[in-house]
Amino acid sequence: MRLIRIAIVIFYSSHYTLCTIMCTKIMDRAKQGNNKPIQLQVALIPVCKMVIRFGLHFHEFIRNLQVAYIKAAEEILSESNRKPNFQSIAIKTGMDRRTISEYKNNDQVNYTNPLNKMDMLIIQLQIYCGKKTNGQLTIEQLQIIIDSIYAQHIRSGAIINELLSNNIIKKLEDNTYKINFTLQQQLSEISMMADEVDYTAKRLFQTYYRNMFYGNESNKNKLLQSSCLSSKIAPRHHNKVQLLVKKELEKSQSRIINLLQKHESNVVENTYPEIGISQFQFSSNND
């Protein structure tokens, strides 16, 4: 399992994010007359943090951004009962028709992205350590593997620090290094978290998108979205308050589950469109 694949799943599926962010950009310019999309940058930072932490590099992000733009434009056009052909997608996205055509005619190409250098390094470390009895690397051996991939464009010391900080390798007492054999478990846990983040993010932006473009037609169509927060609670009380908030959310979740179950029919899962709520806590102290 590769980090790049995990990140692609997150960004590729949660394309609703892009529609909402672009609307933020337009409103920002309309209100302020400012060509610098500050709100767009702010909105993109959490997305960028997520894909960076999951190992997606910039050129990979751009490739998947193109796919997400095309997917988002197709959905917007379909919602308006318009055919999402190359020309209409190009007008919506500002992308070249040849780029759109290349994707549409080869829609599986996005699943064959080449490994980025960090992915290649992790694989080489796994292969090298797997061949050794003790699975250990000297600093010189580690540097040789790093330089064979990064070609000394980035100092090996900086790469080693990155590997250590992400628990990919660990330093032993005799100044040798060993790959962390819980790495596969880490990747598995990241994959599970990625699926959860993907699902939650998609639901969150679906709500914003629906309320922004369809909620004005009738208040009955609006879905509930609200934030309850306070900036008057001293940091020393935050843990206590977070626990109390968690308990309240758990009670609310239990009541909602009971409410939904009362109205369920005796059919298999995924027979009908989903309906329900998503809830989460946050603390700006943890950023």
C-alpha cells in the first residue's frame, strides 16, 4: 500500500471541496475587488495539509486537481440538465479541450501515477532491510540509498530527519538505523482514517454546496449547519470542556440513531439515498 494511493483516494473522491472553494473565490473578489484569492488560499490549506501528511507531492496534487475539476464540472452541468461534453466542460473549468479529451478518453490513466521519490525510498528501504539478517542500516548505507533516488538534490540528512519524524525508520543506540516494522500497520491505519476523512469531507461539502445553491429556493430545502464555539474559555479548562462536549455529542448521536432506525424499512443497506447527520468536535489548539 502506498501513501500516494491513500492521498489520491481522499482528494479524488472529495471533489465537492473544489466547487465550494471556487465559489468562495468568486464571492471574495466580488466583495473586496481583490485579485488575490485570500479566502481560497485559506480554504485550501487544510486540504493541502491533509494530502501532504498522506504523502502526495505537488505534481501529483496538480494531476488530481485536473481530474477533480473535470468531475466537478460534469456534475454541475448534469445538475443543470446540460450535456457535459468537452466544450461545456472547457467553458466551466477554463481548461484546454485537449486536456479534457485526454482524460475522458483515458480515464484510467490517473490510477497509474508514477511513484514519487519518497514512495520509491520507502520501497527501497523495505527491500534492503528485508535482505539483511538484522535488518539494520549504517548511516553510510542509508545515505547511499537516499542519494541514489534524490541524486543529492536534497541533502540526505534532511531526508533522514523526515523519515525519523514520520516513524518510517528509527535510530538505534549503536548509530545504525532500522526500518519501523510497524510501517504496514501505520499505512493500514492511515488508509482507514483516509476513508473516514473522505466520507466525512464529502458529506460536509455536499451540505455547504446544497445550501449555497439550492437552499434559497425554500427554507425547507436547507440542511442544518452550524458551529457552536467560544473564545472565552481558558486553555487550562479545554480538556475538561472537550470531554463534556464529547459526552453531549454521544447522547445526541444515540438519539439520532434511534430516530433513524424507527423510520427504516426492512430492506438491504444502500437501497435508498443516505440521510442523517455528521458531527465532529474541533479545537484550534490542536492545529
